[in-house]
Amino acid sequence: MTTAVPRPGRRRGAARGRPSGRRRAAAAALLTTAALVVSCSGPPKDGVAGAGGVTLSKTTPAAKGDIDSFTWAVYAEPPTLDYTVAFDYPQNTILSNVCESLMRWTPGLTLEPGLARSAANPDPTTWVYDLRSGVRFHDGRTMTADDVVFSLGRQRDPDNAAAWAQNFENVTSVRKTGPLQVTVKLRKPDSQFPQYMATAAGVIASKAGVEAAGKDYGTSGGLACTGPFSLGTWNKGQSVELDRFDGYWGRKARSGKVVFRFMTDPSARTNAMLSGDADGGYLIPTESYGRLKDSGVGTLHFGEGLSTVNVNITNMKGPLGDVRVRRALSLALDRSGFVKAGLGGAGTVTNSLTTRAAWAAGSEQTRKNALDALPRITPDIAKATALVKEAGATGKTLTVATSSIGQDVSLLATAVQAAGARIGLDIRLKTIAPNAFTALFTDPEAREGIDMFPLTYYDSITDPLDLLQNFRTGAYMNFAGYSDKAYDAGVARATAEYDPDKRLVIETELQKHAAENLLWIPVAEWPTAVFLNKRITGAPTTIAYMYYPWAADVGAAQ
């Protein structure tokens, strides 16, 4: 489903390793959830050095006891908590603890059963989900197959304009095939669909509860979901509270309440964590890494973020429609300076739109081919200036969006402006308020007059196609309207291929095409950061927190 951050589903938007979708039906084997889990690849093991030399882990030390409550800092207030439009950091950071999906993405970035106790793939175009029994919604009702059919149907309904709709494009039907069984039929094999069932795309809510809320669903009242917390008091403009749900089917949450405080100013968020007004937070302002690390009041942790920082090209009707101008900007961009100042030194310069961890399911040769054959990005101002002149773009004006969300956004925008100045482009900044930044992903009018903006894209599944599919004609995040029939055909072939290594070979060609045409300009790879004070522990460190009920694991550190 998208920051300097997008803060996008998707983005800051599979499980891998499934049997080949090209096998003959007669030989089709039942693919169970267990097989999905075993074949999934995760992030580096605890203690492994990651981007920028920081140490990566999957989670923080386990909680030693329960607590009454804890407070969490988030950079913006969600416009809604409707799961169909949960496409950004603030929404998903909160929603992941209230609403659950058919499958679950673990802190190790592997798949395991969620509200479905098993998932079977009897043939390449069929997925059968057997549901857990006795699961209660926050509204007191018990989950049935009817609720699943309804919830997935909301994602497919064009009237809902769901952020996750494109993940259902191959779905022809979602039917109840038993009191606790739902069968999904696909138009063609789809290696991505079952994996998105661990994201907000696979969330299940009470049919009766959603219908009762009507147009107010997601903005007032409860969410009628099944998670370890239910939605409590929402103080608009200030905070939202989650209350422990004692009727939860799984392990009870360690904390009785979670208070999310909306703090748009990065300095205010940092000061709140240093003073104890907030016990912790994700998306730590990069300029605060040093202060928090050396503060003595808590610990700054890093985990696999499956995230790359990029310059999102949103308008190809002007100068950026000429690939020579995009290449010139890429050659003039001071990536190393940005990583040091904008990412607190915790990232690594990259020429790849996708992270190395996203390719982990491939063979050594496939991984090498995917990442080592990309265009070099050594700065070359003379060549960049010549490209701009050759394209007839010298003196042309471009606009890049910026925001005070954090230095990862503001300093990248400034770096782009400086790069333009060095090669004869007039690049101007347009400041957008943190609370309005999400609109860049959902509202075309918000992108009017903007040619590019800083985008930190996180994969919602452990597969490079999660990002690479964004350049397909008509894709949700294809803001520039890029279209190439050969590229579209490649995306279709990769989507239909269940064998992970064969799929990644196809994706290698897609990555090469995107890199050579600079559909987005890659800048850096960036790990996830989380700060916890000495009072609490248990939060996962990886990007899984976007869809995993992470707050339920947070409890007493002592």
C-alpha cells in the first residue's frame, strides 16, 4: 500500500520461495503456510553490520513484565485509520496494533499465519484460506468467512479508491467456501498477492461494524478489528490512545494502553524522548541520532528497513521528460554528503532503487547480476552540465517539494537544488507541512506544480517487485505517468512466476531498465531506527512494525 519519507505502504509497499507457478496442475502440490514460512528470507541476523556500519537486529530485548501504559511519538496525525487507505507511516504504525491480516509479517521479515491458520495453493490461480475459530472483533462479534469476503471486497471496490487496489487486479472472485474458509480465484498466477495478505491489504474487519460506522469509519468510533489493542480516545490534533483488548485471541499485550502523540516538529519529538514525555518512537530524526545515542536515557536501535531514499520524479512533461536531464541530476547529486548530513551517517550511497536484502531469495549469481551491473553514479559535473546543454534545458526551472518532517527530506531537497545549480538548472523548493506530506501520495492536486520530491520507499513484502512494479503503466505510485509496453510485460512475467530465483532473474532486467532510465533517482539505502528509553523494551527494529502488532510486545525493561 509508500517519505522523505513517504512515508509510503508503501512505501517507507513476498514472501519468497514458492513452488513454480508453471508446474502442471496434475502435479500441483498443496502449498501450506508452513512452506511459506520456511522459504521466506529475512534481514541480517542480530549483530550484523548494516548500512553505514550500524549494527542491525530484528528486535529489542524481550520485555520482563507488564506495564500500565507507554507513550509513543509519531511525526504526523493520520487523516484516517481506515485500513483500505493505510498507505503511510503514521497510519500503519498505529493501525498494525489494532487491525490484523490473514497472514503476518514477523520482525524477522518472514511470513507466518495470522487470522488465517493456513494458506493453501492447490493450483496456480487459487488460494484457500482456512480461518482461526473463535476470533473476536472489538465490537464483540466473532469472525466468520463473511467478514473476510466483505473486508477484501472493500479493497476491490472502485468506489473506495483503496490504496491497495492494484494488489487485487488479478483477483476474479473472493468466495466463502465454508464457515471458516475463503477461496480466492486469480485471473492468472500471481506471486505477489498471497504475500500482500500480510499487509494492510489483507486486514479483516467486522462487516457489521464497518457498515454501522458508514462514512465515519476510520475517523471516529471503533475500527471493529481483531488486534491486541482497540481504538480508544482520539484527541484530534494531539494524540490517539489504544486500549488493551482483553478478548484477544493471541498473546495478551504487555501494556494496558498506548498513547501516540502527534509531534510534527523533529526537535520536539527528540526532546520528548529525552525528557521522558515520550518513551520511544520510530522514524527517529536523523539529526538526533547522536543526541539520543549519547543521552544515557535509552538506546537507539537499528534494523533492516528494506528502504531506499530516492528522488521521486512526478512530472515528465517538462525538462525531466528528457532522460538526459534526469541523468545529469543523478551525476551532479552529492550522495555522500547527503548520507552524512541527512541520514546521520547511518545510510549507504546506492545506485539501486531496491535494497540488497530484498534480493536475498535469489542465487548468488542472480544477486550479483541484479546489483553489480547498474549504471555507475560517480559524480561528474562536467558530463552532467553537458547533458543539460545537449537536452536544451540550461536555465530551465524545476520544483522539488520539501518539508520539515526531518533532515532526510529537507536536506535531500536542498541537495537536489544544489545539484541543479551546479549544472545550469534553476531548481526551486516548495515547502509542504508535515501533516500534508502524505497527500503527495494520494492527491494529484497536491502534486500540481511539483516536478519531484524526496521519497524513502519501504518494501511491504520481501521482494524487489514491490518497488519495481511502481513503473508499470497506471500503477498507483507512477505519478509521472511513465509507460513502456516492454516493461509492463516484464512486470506481468515476474508477477506470474512463483519460483523465486526465476522471478528475480526477470526482476533483474526490470531493475536495469528503471536504473538506466532513472524513473526515480536512487540516493541511499537506509536502515530503520527506533529509540526506547530505559523504562520499556520489546519493540521490533525492522520495517515489519508497519504491519506487525509491535506494541503488544512492548513492556517493562526491568
